[in-house]
Amino acid sequence: MLTSFDLLLIGLSLVIFGAGLLKLKAAWSQGRPARRPGDLKGLVLYLLGQREILENRVAGLAHLALFWGVCFYLALAILAQFGPVIPPGLARLVSLISDLLGVALLAGLIFFALRRLGDREAAAPRGVLLPVAVLLIVVLSGFWAEGARLNLAPEGASWHAPAGWFFALLSPASPLFMQIMVRIHFFAVLLLLALVPFTFLRHLVTSSLNVYYRRQEPAGVIEPVDWQQPVIGADQRRDFNWKQLLDAEACVSCGRCEQSCPANISGKPLSPRKVMRALHENLRGGGGMEQSVSQDELWACTTCMACLEKCPVFVEPLDKLVDMRRYQVLDRGRLPSEAREMMRDLELYADTYGRGPAHREDWALGLEVPHISNLPGEAEVLLWVGCSGAFHPQYQQVARSMAHILNAAGVNFGILGKEEACCGDAARRLGDEERFETLAKKNIAALDKYGVKTLVCLCPHCYNTLRNEYPALGGHYQILSAVEFALRLIAKKRIYPKYPLAGRLTIHDPCYLGRGNGIYQPLRDLVGSLPGASLVELEQSRENGFCCGGGGGRMWLHEKLGENINNLRAAQVAHSGVQTVATACPFCLTMLEDGINSLETERPAKVRDLIEIVAMSLGRAH
Amino acid sequence: MRIVVCLKQIAHTYARSGRDPDSNYLEPEDKVLRINPCDEFALALALEAKEYLPGGAEVSLLTLGPILAQIELVRCLALGADWLFQVDAQGYLDPWQKSSLLARSVQKIEADLVLCGRESLDSANGQTGALLAHHLNMPFVSGVRKIDFGTEGPFAVVRRAAGRGTRQVLRCPLPAVFSVEAGNTIPAPPSYDQKRNLGSPPIQKLVLDAAGVAPRYVQEAQYPPRPRVKPLTPPDNCLDSYGRVSELLSGSSMEKKGRMLTGDPETQVEGIITFLQESGVLEPEKEGELDG
Ligand code: SF4
Ligand code: SF4
């Protein structure tokens, strides 16, 4: 029975627990406001299955054992307070389950303790060993108490307590010993409770909350800047919003983001885990992020979203990096010198190539590509060409291929021509939100002027920006990617690909179609609908796809540190032994081609856009 | 120290995408309003001086004629310039008149250093700086890339591009006029805060009497650029034949201007004749001559 001293102790540990939680909450509440609806169903399903955590098999299973073990004992302890009468059969079953779960829990604990003791990395999670040790004491003292009880009990050990039987062998048949173990068990549990907010165990609360408040929109969306704030972008902890600070509290430093970050893998100093760690320390200590995250780290991110995809607790290192870039550019006026020319071109000419609107229709010279205002009847779609489609010599071919496909299918389509401006993706991801908004508003005005409803985008970056980011500025359209639209044309039998593809082909998933918007299957379906297709998947594909290195404005920055990301990807392609790499993005096309050429292999794989491949299969390529 | 930076606003024509010979094949979107690029580099040098000079510097922008590129001028102010002076002037002025007007403005501002771009993107005279120095009776250095200021005495140590990669370091007493060469790195853009703090830009008008100065040289004629044949790079060998041909064919509409003639052969022939007449190859036919 509980004495009043026990009750006092329980009360005390509850108070410490509660005060600690309030302090944690105060830490992340320093942030700016943000709107995040909670997702209770998502949280419950997440906790039950722990699928995201199980992606890493061994650690995931150990985590599952800990989670279910603790939950089970907690439920048992609470139920026991009501002194329920249970039939002996059921009691034995419960005893067996609790025994086995205890063993699993012990194994999991030993795994985590060894893992923590084993690696001494600077970025490893902190405050782990203390709670693990206390939990070990809880489990061991529990088992020993059980063992002693079995020794004292008349019927002795039996099948429904195998672990108890084992511990009975190791413990004396003394009531005093049993009492001591029970007390240790009890104190250790209270200590553990009090430790939750102050050690690694805080993730029980913060990570669960983070799962509850996880992002509901696609991963590629970046939140707009609040121009009313005194500081634009983020440097100090108060410049981040509360969800971003909660992210920092929720990060368990597992390092999965870092292991899949192309910048990190290619030897650049950036590590998304380190960024989250820096923000976490900032929450406690102060000082700006500028001091803990160097310029080389900041500008190395390709915004590939691998860190978002891999994080088991839905932490998003990417939006912190973008906000920190915004701070550099908008607040400090420090745009990297290599990107200045492109940004100036955007300012003067509204395209990333600096060729100007007068040349924006040149790619369509001699083709039947009318301006949207010159269409007979209502337009079925507007073809959004993008800067690369309009100006990049190789991607112009893709734009022409798309025009050919649309004409072959008899689609009543038009383009904005000289009125189309850059979608603003590069400007936004390089931190120049002002330029992005100017361009976006210009485009929205032009699209609304012609009452455009449906757009087909060649470039995934345009696709993501128009589809996910323009609505916040008042541009609401139905946006399709060229791949989806071509697939639809084939499915509706409006075009008939007839010429077979030669050789084996693989697909490189563009980040902004795949991880950004979940478009993986349409690329495969499109290849599947072409005659003679023999598709080989790359080792890293779909969600695990490896970035080409060109996103996030990296296309315009120099790669001075470590290896070139595109060369790493090119090596993977070469390893797969295919003749063609199909992709669906102008940056991927250029980056992969450069990478493959730099390998100087004997028969380099050809990099082609899927749209070009479809046009070739139709019988004519541009 | 007072530094004056002369900024030329230009309507830079980068394309001729129109179809109408009367408008010189120009469309509204064929030009961008901007500040002469070299002048932007001059401004960057002035702002650098403002930042690093122990006593700081006051940077005044000076522009001649009507305000064309307001946004760009405001951008220059946001970068950190203190004043913007506009010299009132209308119509065509030759370099002599321009420099004389500018010189008198500089005297009004009482500048210690005058910076301008080496030459302008639209007329490429490259004279304004030199003539300005002449009017002001100041030393002149052209092609300046970097300026350092002496600690004792009013002089500057400038680094200039002396052509074909040679770099020269000169010591020059102040006040002086320097014309600045475009650098390799584009100056950093203004921060949002700088723009936000600017409020409404203060433009100060300087009204000077231009009537007294006669032009020294008069333009006799000016010809628009001839459509030039674009030097073709050999097509990419990796492409298939169709790809190679279309790569050869792809050029901007500035280089190749064509008009598709439609209709039956007769109207097409008429089209060709009209075209030849319009471009002055054929004499325009006289009324009734064919019948006679
Ligand atoms: S978005 Fe990609 S490059 Fe950037 S930190 Fe995350 S994983 Fe690394
Ligand atoms: S951000 Fe997520 S994936 Fe990265 S270390 Fe933290 S918890 Fe792990």
C-alpha cells in the first residue's frame, strides 16, 4: 500500500515533470506565430505502427520494444490501482506477455546503451545514457523483485513467468530483498518521470507533438515571408516560428537526414542534423544561427527534401535553411556573388538566362505554337514553358517535343509567350522572396488576364511553384506536369506511341516531382506505355532518389567543396549499365549530362527528358 | 568627403523582335530601362569608400535629363547613397553640353571626387568623364577598378585596367574625376531593410541654364544595326541529324528575320516584289508604266 511519503514523492515527481514541460513549451513558444492544424488520427496511427521509425530496421525494432514495453507496464500499473478481479487463466496470459515484453524491453535498452556508448560522434544525441540507465534499473529491479517473490511463493516458478524463473535463480528467497527491489523499482520510476523534460526523453512529448503538428501540404511548399516583421528571414530564435522551434526540440539527432543529404554525402560541410542541433542550442543559449551555421553550409543545400522525407519525426531542416538564406539576402543584402548575375537578370529581364521577354518565344519559331490570345475557341491547356524551355538550347528541344505531342493529339493549346516570366523558384530558394513575389504577381496577372484555367508545366520547379506556392498569392489554377498530361493523352488514345525504344532505360526522379509532390508512378507508367520499354530501376529511386545537385539555386552557384553531386549520381547511373536515363527536369538533364560526360566512360548513357522520348516514339523528335 | 556618382539612365535595346520596319523592328519589350552597367560599378566603389573611409563619405547621385528608370534609381539610393540630384535637361545633348551641365552641378555640390562609368551601353562615347575633368580642371583617370584613399593628404591610390590584362596603380591628387571599368563581380543587391527604410526617394532638381553652351559636334546620321549573321558553332556531334539541323536553325529572331508569304503564287510574288521595293532593292513602280 502507498504511504503518505510515497504519495509525496509521486506528487513531487509529477510537479517536476509538469514544470519541466512548461519550460519546454516556453522555449518553443518564443517563436513567431504559424498556423498548423493538428492531426490526431495521424499521430495515433504513427504511434501504433511506428512505420517511419522502422525504416531503420534494428533501431526501429528496439524502439518498438521500448515503446510497447513501457506502455504496457504503465497500463498495467494504472489498472492495478483499481484492484480488478481477473480470472486466473487471463492473469497467467498477462503475466506471460508482461514477462516477454520485459525481456524485449531489456534487450532494446541494452542495444541503445551499447549504441550510445559505442559512438562518440559530436552530433550524437545527448542526454541519452542517464534515462537509459534509470530505465535499466527499473526493469532489472522489477525482474529481481519478481524473482524473489517467486522464490517466496509456495507454487514457485511456472511457464507463465520464464524471465521471473531465471531471475529467481539469481535472487535470495528473502522478503527483505524483495522489499528493497520493490522500493528501488518505485523510486526509479518516479525519477524517470521527473527526468522526462530534462533529458533525451523529452522526445516522448516533443516528437509526438511534432508528429501531431506535421505538415499537411506537399513537402515542396515554402511558407511566404511576413513582411511586417522587424527582421526578415531568421537568425535569432525569435525569428523562427513556433513550429520550427518545436522541430528543434523534437529532433532526436538520429542522423537519418544527414545520411541521405546529397550535400553531406558529397563532402560539403552541411548537415541537416547539425542545423537542427544548432537551433536547439540556440533555444537555450542564444546567439544567432549565423554564428553556428557557416555560409558554406547554408548555400550548399540543394533543397532536395531528402531530409524531410527521411526524418522519422517529421522535422524539416529545409525551411530553416531557407529562412536563414532569406535573412542573409533580404536583411543583410548578402547574396553569393555567383548568383548575383542571375538575380540581376531576373530583376531586369524576368528570366534566369538574361535573354529578355523579347526572345521568349524564339524556341517556337516555325512551329504551330500560338499565343493564348490567338486560339480558336477556349484553350484546353496553357503550356507553361519556363525559362529553360524557352532559352536553354537543349531544353528548347524538349519544349518543341511537347508542342509536337500537343499538336499530334489535337490539343487546343497556347502559350503566354512574351508575357510569361520566370516562375520565381530559384529566387525564392536563394532567399530573395521579394523577387519571387514580384515575378509571381506578374505571372498571376498575365494568367488571369487570359482567364487561364489549366496549365501544363514542363519543368518540375515551375510545377511546384505554380501549383503549391501561387495560391498563397491569389493564383488558383489547375496545374499538371507535362509527364502527367502526356500520360493522359496516351490513356485517352489521343496519341499513339509506335516506334519502340531501343536499349534499357532508367528513370532519375526529379526531387520536385517526386519527394516534392509525390509523382513517382506516372513517370513509370509513361515509360510503360511506350513500346519496347525495358525499365531498370536505379538503386536509389523514388523516395530514396538522389538529387542531381541543381536545385535550390545550386545551378548558379559554384561547387567548390567536396565532390560534385552530379558526378555521384552519374556514377550510379553508369553502374546500372543502361543506355538511356530518362528524367523530367531541365536541371537534372543538364547536371546528369555534365556528370556522365565527366566520367568519360566508353559508352556514356544518354540523358533525355521523358517528353522527348515520347515524341520520338510518336515518330518525330525535335 | 563628398563623392558624386554620375548615373546615366538608358533604355537598353537588347532585341529587335518586331515586324514593322517603320518602328525599326522594335517592340516595347525589346528594351529595358536601366542604369548604365559601368555606372553601377562606379556606385559600388563609392559605397565601398563610404563604408571603409574613417570619416565616412557622402555619396550623391547625379543624373541628367528626365527620370526614366525610377525603380533603378531608387535601387541605387537603397544601396546606400545619400542624395539624388537630377539635372534638368531636355532633348538631345552632345557630350560637350552634357559634361558642361554635369560639371556645373558638381561644382554646386562641391564634390571631392567624381565617379562615372567608363562608357555607356547605348552610345559608347566614353567622353563624359574626360570632358567633365576638363570643365572642372581636375585630373582624370580612366578604367578605374579600385580606389584606396591616402591617410595623409588628399590623394587617392587607384588601380586601373591598362588594357590586355595589364594593371596599373596610380597615385592621383584629389579632387579628381575617375571613370570606372565594369568589374567581374556584380555588386551586391540592396537588402530589403535598406529599401524599407528609404521611404519616398528625395529627388533634388538642379536647374541650370543649358542655353549658353553650344554643341561642339553634331551627329550627321545614325544607322540601326544591320542584321548580322550569327557566327555558328558546329552542331553537337552527339545529336542525331534532325537535332543537328534544328540546332543550326535555331537562332534568335534578332538575327534572322523572315516573313512567311502565304496565299496563291500570284500573291506570293506580289509579296516578294513589295518586300524588295520596301527594302530599296527595286525601284517602286510608277503608276501606269507597265501598261504603257
Ligand atoms: S534539402 Fe537536401 S540538400 Fe538540403 S539539407 Fe535537406 S537533404 Fe540536405
Ligand atoms: S532532423 Fe529528423 S532525421 Fe535528422 S537527426 Fe533530427 S530526427 Fe533525425
